[in-house]
Amino acid sequence: MNCDVFGDELAASIASLLRDRGCDCVLFSGGIDTTFVAAAAVEAGIRPRLVTVELPGGVDARFAASAAEALGLELLRAPVDPDLVEECERKAISVTRSIDPVEIAADTAACLGLRAARDGGCGCAATGDGGDELFLGYPFLLGYDQRGVDRWYSRVLTGSRFASRDLGFALGIGVELPLYTDDARRIALETPLECKIGDVNGRRYGKLLMRRYLDRRGLGNIAWREKVPITEGSGAMGLIARWSSGVELRDAVELHRTTGIKFPSRAHVHLYRVMEGMCIERPGRCSDPRRTCPTCGSCMEGGFCRFCGTYVGDGGAVSHYSDGTWDELGREGAARISRSRRDGSCSEGIAHDFR
């Protein structure tokens, strides 16, 4: 099987979109997806600027710099001072209406990058959103057979949502997702499974057609790097740690008593309080018990709760980001700790308890 033809076809589709939409920048991590987008552009004679986000603790910076140099493209580093980070945290909450720490941390990083692209004069920014979904980049997919992949596609071909486009709209910059277009979906379905998942030098990889494309263009150090979530690559996991550090167990107890939410982490509590201070209402309780989130009571879609980030698998297993807060407080502990007072007022600023 000549898998390269599928990588070439996907690259041509990306280049055509960037040219047609006038995308002159790429939100860039130096990972497989964004490097593939940038390399496809260069192959077609398009020279976008690359915009990267580097928060403390991120691991993507050296890959982004290396890939930019190899492609001969300008690399713009987004400012990440505390005021901008706070602004983007609030923007992410406003756009997603979510308190899922992983979602908000990733979207905060994306917001910082898109803001820098806008301020740098970019008219349109392309992202790598959709690459993992369509071309099987997530580690848990690597053992799937065709039947498993078909079930996965039934969920993600049309049901995936990415905040980057909404963030771009809120920030005043156009955003394109060249790896999640109708054409990209068609190519994903036509690409044989062995061209998406396969073994190379004793290791199993997803997005194989994209990795091979990069390797053929002298980007082997990027092509065969391990999958790193955006929250780790950009350093956004540090945001979650900071959000958690300002929350006491008593805060989680108080909010559980008043909201009924089983907060899985202190970061969830922090984000809920920020959302509350912005006068954003939480989703109403789901009326369908088959779709009710076991963590927050909202309606789930496809087993996933967009509000708190809880996922319920086919076997009923519940997963979400957690630091053990709910296990720590427990129902009995919550009943014994008295409720603390707060005024409940709304403001445009973050609640003072969490500054």
C-alpha cells in the first residue's frame, strides 16, 4: 500500500484551503498536525508566519523553533504575561461555557496564540484541530481495529467541536481548521487503516500518513515525536496547578452544597467561581436520566459532558480530570463542614478569593 498518496492529497487539500481563504498564519506547536499544515503550505509556495505559545513548563518550544527553521518560516512567540493569561482564561470560559480544566487550559493557550496573531497583523490563522480525531492520533486509538475505528468515526466525523473558531470570532481574527474540513473527512475515510496506524522501527504510531509526509521533507525529528497533549506541550497544565493552588477544600464543600456538583478537582471549583463572577449561568439539570452527567447533572452528548468534562464510556466507566477533591471531601465530610458566607454578587473581574 502506497500511503504517501494519501498524505500528498491531504497536503494539497490544506494548501488549497489556505490559499482560497487567505490564511497567512498558522497557530503553531511544532507537533505533527500544525507542522503538517505549515509544510503543506510551503510545498505549495505559501509562506505563512508561525505563531507559538510558550508557557512555563511547556515542551513544544524547541520543536516549534526547529520546525520553523527547517521550513524557513518566521516564528512569532505570543506574549504570556499574567494579565493576558487572565484575559484569555475568561475569554475561554465565555466562549465554551465550560469549567473543564483541561478544556479551559488548552483554550487559554489557543486564545493567547490567536490574540498574538491578530495583533501581529494576521488576517487568518490556521490550526491543527481535527488531526487527532480524523487521522487517529490519540494513544488510546492505536489498538483499534477497523470496527473500532468505524465506531470512533461515527462520533467524531461531525460531532467534534473545537473552540478555536469561536475564540477567533471573539478576538476578531478568522480561523480555519484545514484538518477538519469536508475534504479532510473524505480523505480520512478513504485512507486505509494501515496508512493511519502502523508500526515503524518497533513503535506504533497514529497519523502515519502525516508523519511519513513530514519525514520525506526532512522533518524526521518532528515526524516521529510522541504525541503530547496541547496542555502539556504549551505549558497550560501549569495554569491548572495555579488555579488549584488558590482553592481550599472548604470552597469545594460550599459549592457542592449550593450547586450539587461533585467537583472532581479544585481547578473545577476555581473555574466555576470565575464563571459565576462573570454572571454566566451553568446549564440546567438534564431531564433525561440516560443522558444526565453523574458529576454535574448537565446533559451529556455522546457520553461526554461539555460543562464539566466528564466522559462515560460504553461500559459505564466515568473519567474526567481529577485531583481527588471529591474523594477527599466525600458526602459525609461535606455534611460536617459548615457553609461559609459569600455575597453572590456578579462582576467583570475574577472573584477576589482567587487572585
